[in-house]
Amino acid sequence: MTSALAGGAALAATGRSWAEGDPLITEIQDWNRYLGDGVDAAPYGMPSAFEADVIRRDVPWLTADPVSSVNFTPLHALDGIITPNGLCFERHHAGTALIDPADYRLMINGLVDTPLVFTMSDLKRFPRENRVYFLECAANSGMEWRGSQLNGCQFTHGMVHCVMYTGVPLRTLLQEAGVRTSGKWLLAEGADASAMTRSIPLEKALDDCLVAFAMNGEALRPEQGYPVRLCVPGWEGNMWVKWLRRLEVGDKPWAQREETSKYTDLLENGIARRHTFLMDVKSVITSPSPQAPVTHGKGPLVITGLAWSGSGTISRVDVSIDGGRNWKTARLDGPSLPKALHRFYLDIEWDGSELLLQSRAMDEKGYIQPTKDELRAARGVNSIYHNNSIQTWQVRQDGEVENVEVS
């Protein structure tokens, strides 16, 4: 039997009708009969009206005010590894800053030979690079530390996205200013009303950081830092300062608000870890999941999800359908790029029985995604940051899916 015939037989087994008896095939429909909109109907293309439910969503009770809040990428409704610009999650501390690129300025000062100020035009004259990176908020999955809370991977894991950034390597601009030998750290400052500022080791700044002005081929969206943001690949999203206005070179970290009172990890013994920059190896099954239930009944079922690591590429993802008792190696498909999302698939025949779905990622450095119990044993449950533990979805016999705790 050929693969095409085998696929047809599998679909027939699910109870679907063959095409020759389907009136949507045999009868003329409106889209066959009438002219559609012309080329100028939507000068900036929009998704189909039938995809209107695929949007970012917030959880209103998470924060006191939406200008200092977050909304979430609809991971359950996406495929591949690239996040559409209009669906990349937002995290603001003072709302979206609206900056005319003609008024944009970027200063480099501190322990440099020549303090400089760049305009937008200046930045675009430097050699530029294109890089695909994931960006993950340190608080992603933060509500799940003490148990299952939010019912949907959009809400448990949706503070992550992956796009192609275009910009100037940060080291190019620092070399233009001339970093003094006493310089060890860099302070990145945003132009929004929160004056977001983070300390970055100079070694990282000179490695792979990017001063970006475009994503997925077009200008940054305002909510993503238009006209210029900093990219700090593999490190927590709070350091990817949006609306970037100043870079100061210094000899030690600055102990800013967002690296003392926030974005530290409170351990079981009451001591808070600082400068836990790296986003560790992590994965999640995006479908089936609570917002993407199984609606077709028994038969072929595609289990799919995302994996990522701030240490580099993903080397392997295992999937369990019985809560971690047994594992099968999933198929990685699409580009495998360092510090980017990776797409995985496991194709199974579902017999209609209950499933406990889990995914476990491993990266090129040999790091393995921990269980919830393993992570809690190491760090307690006081933190809301850097939760990279294994997530469990319960698929019921009726195809509905729920967030459950299997440690």
C-alpha cells in the first residue's frame, strides 16, 4: 500500500466521508460564484476573518493596571518556529512609548574614549545582521511554581516568541565609541516612562547582542520597542530593553530596580539569587492543550510543541503520553538555530483513552529539562522566575484537555 493510500485509509477509519459525497465539493459555493475583494482592499494584509480568535490575550487579575502588564502569544494556534509580528507577546512597565524615528537618539557614554550619540539614520549606515532568536520573559510559567494554575499553554508558556531580528551588532557601536579597559559592565536604558534599565556583562555585550530596528522583515512594532530595541540572545526578556536610548559602560553592575526588587530568584532559605540571566532548556506541547482540544475522535493524532534553550540548539525532545512513565523521541522539524524556538512532532494513533502529555527537551550542552519536583528541590517555591519544568496536559476521553500536576 502506498503512503498516500495508507493515509487515506487512516482518515477513512476516523469516520470522515469521502469527497465524492460531500456537497462542499460537488456543489458550487459562494466563493466559486462571486468576485472577491480587489488588491487594494487591505493595503496592509490582515489574517482571515475565520482566524479572528488567534490573538494575544491577557489575564486581568495578574497586575493592577494594563500599562504595567503582559499579554500572551497564542502558542496553541501557531505552527513552525516564527511568531507573526502581531502575535508576539507584550510586557510593559509603563505602556507603549510612541517615538518618532526622526526624534530618536541613542547615546553611548561612561567608560568610553568618545561618548557618542546616534540618530536612526546613523544606525542604518552600519553593517547589519539578521538573526532568529527566541525572547522569553523570566516570569514565563511563573504562576505554575506551586501547582497547576492557568488552563492553556497561551497562559502558562505564552510569554515567549521567536522572530528574525535585523540590526547592528552591539559590539560594532561599542567599538566605535572605544571601550576602556576598566569597562566590565554595560547599562542599557529605555526611553519609556518606566526608564527600564538593566546591567549586562560587557563580555555578553561584545558577543552576540544586537541593536535591532526590524523584526520579520519590517520595522519593529511599537509594542516591541519601535524604533530600536536591544536583543540579548538566550537571556531573560527583561534585559532586551525596548525603546533603547542609552548605553553606559561601567566597571560594575548598577543594582537597578529591575535587578534587585524584581527579577531575582528567592530561594527556600530566604536568599535571593541575582543575575540569573540565562533562560534554561524548556519545552511545552502546544497541541493538544487546553485551548486546542482533540475534536476528531480516535485515530491519527499529531502531538506538537516547541522547545528552546538559551545555551544554544535543541538536540532532542522526548514526549510521554502516560505522565512520564515511558518516553518516545519526537521528530524535530524545520530550522535548528541557536537560541531560537524548535518545533517538534510526535504522530500517534489515539485509541480514545486518557493521555497525560509531557515533553522533555535536551540541548546541545547536555542540559535536560527538569521535572517540577526536581526544580522545586533545587530552588523551593518562592520564586516566580525561571520556571523551566516539565508541563503536563491531561487529555480526557472526550478530547477535552486540562492543566494538571504530575511532578
